[in-house]
Amino acid sequence: MSPGLYYMKDSAGTVLYIGKAGNLRSRVASYFQPSADIVSNRGPKIAEMLTKVAAVDYIETKDEVEAVLNEARLIKDIRPP
């Protein structure tokens, strides 16, 4: 899969997290691998947030630079927790 942005949302549709990735499929899957130790690798706040995630949406971009720029803009606009 291509580079882009991903949004993690709760059951009410509120955006909890916005991230960027060079490979969307690999990056998003890394959060939900049964063998992944999220607390050690990403911290307790991310582990807690993952318990609230009901959906993951994504936007593909042409390259990683575009993903970085869009991520910064969207975080300012949406202001996830």
C-alpha cells in the first residue's frame, strides 16, 4: 500500500489520533498485532487509546512528504486528544 495518513476514531466518530506512514497497511497493522507490546513500544497512552478505537480511516498520498505536510495541517485543524 502507498504512503498516507490514518485516522483512528472512537464509536462516536471522534478522531482520537492522526498519523502518517510510508506504508499505510504495515503501519496501521502494527498497532493491532497480537504479539505487539504496545505499552513498551509506544507507551501507555497509546495502549489506552487503542481500547477506544472503533474505526480506522485513511487517505493515500503521492509521497511521504505530502503525508507529513497534511498530517501537520490536519492535527492543527482537528486537534485530536
